[in-house]
Amino acid sequence: MRGNIYVVGMGPGKEGMMTGDALAVLDGADLIVGYPVYLDQLGERFAKKEKYSTGMRQEKERCLYCIERAKEGKKVALVCSGDAGVYGMASLMLELSEEENDIEISVIPGITAALSGAALLGAPLSHDFCVISLSDLLTPAEGIERRLRAAAEGDFVIVLYNPQSRNRSGYMKRAADILMGSILGDRPCAYVKNIGREGEEAHICTLSELGDADIDMFTTVFIGNSKTRIIKDKLVTPRGMV
Ligand code: SAH
């Protein structure tokens, strides 16, 4: 029997920011699997669907459960916040199903935090940008620091995911200090919290202010390039470099 697994990006948090394809796949799924917070966010529309969740750090178990159920011939939707391919579960799902011949895996894109956050701020990503995760759970700290330095050196707009959490405090300050090795402290920056969810906030600040800002794991951080400026309370990176 051939089963299907759809790895679905839910966007930042509310139904209106999910794509039509994502909603259609969830409507047609036999069961929806995900981290409990994301399943809760799905709300009324999917209240009657069979659901399965495992806690944080149990990503592998979640994927293996999807494979098991798909092998029964079920249509399984595995949900992730934002886009499933951006620090999400799509790669793990593909890796773990490498030897499986009876299931088809489809990745359904979603709006990643860099894009939903940028829209709230104005237009900070209108020129070359890069995305760096500050989480050293799966990546050695030296590698992250090397990328921060290279991004600053390359004059990219930089978007930081997983900036810090209760267990990883001080990471934002350390990253800001590294960036200030080649960027002046008055560089326009911003951080956006709880995009598309209760408690949504957007703040514009400078690079030197970022280290002490109220930043947690539900925050995405933006560092402008050398041309980024503030226009009527919006963060704007011009499309040209002249
Ligand atoms: N797959 C997700 C990213 C997962 S990594 C995506 O594409 O958006 C988790 C990090 O993403 C968080 O630490 C935060 O930096 C960012 N993030 C995800 N959802 C967010 C939201 N609703 N508001 C602000 N930041 C968010």
C-alpha cells in the first residue's frame, strides 16, 4: 500500500497566513502530526481530525510515527511553523525515509518568519540577505560565529532565527558583539515577536541596543545592511547599492 506524507509549513501562526495548498492538504489528511503548540494553533477548522504530538526534541520520533502510519496507507500531514524546510522537519523526514519505497513525501511551503517579520517592519529584505540560526544545539558555536562575521563582511541584511532562550541566554549579546567587529553600533536593526500570534510586537532599534533587548525564542531579529534606513517608522533596504 502506498501512503503519503505531507510536510506542511503553517506560516507564522494564524490561518489567514497559511497557503491555500497547506489548508487543502490538511483538510484532506487522515491525521495531523506536530508539536503540541502548532496543533493547538490549527483551531476549529481541524478540531475533528485525528492528531498526534510528541514534545520538543522528539522530532525523530514524530517523523518515524508519520512513516509508520503512512505505511498503513494513510495520508499523514506533519506540520511545522513557518516553512517546513527552514530549520524545520522537511530534511529530517526525507533523511529518515531514504530507505522507504512505499511512501511519497511532499513538502508544502509556508511563509517563513523572515518574510512575515519583514512585512511587519516594512521592506528590510529588498536586497541580498542571509538567514543565520543562533542555536548551537545542532551546530557548533564556532561555525555560527564564522557565518556571522562573513555575513557582516559581505554587507548582507542578516536575519537571525533562534536568537536566544532561557537555556541559551546572552547569545544575542554575543552575536551583536561579533557583528560590531565590522558594523557600527548605530546600524538600523529590528526585532519582531510572536508574528501572527497573540502578543505580536515589532521594534526598531540599533545594533548596539540589540544585545540588551527583550529577545526570546519567539523573536526574529533583523540587522540592516549599510544602506538600510528608517522611513516613517519602517525599516527599508533600498533595492540598489549605489
Ligand atoms: N520553520 C520556522 C523556523 C523554525 S526555527 C520558519 O520558517 O519560520 C524557530 C525560530 O523561528 C524562532 O526562534 C524565531 O526566531 C523564528 N520564528 C518562528 N515563528 C515565529 C513567529 N511567529 N514570530 C517570531 N519569530 C518566529
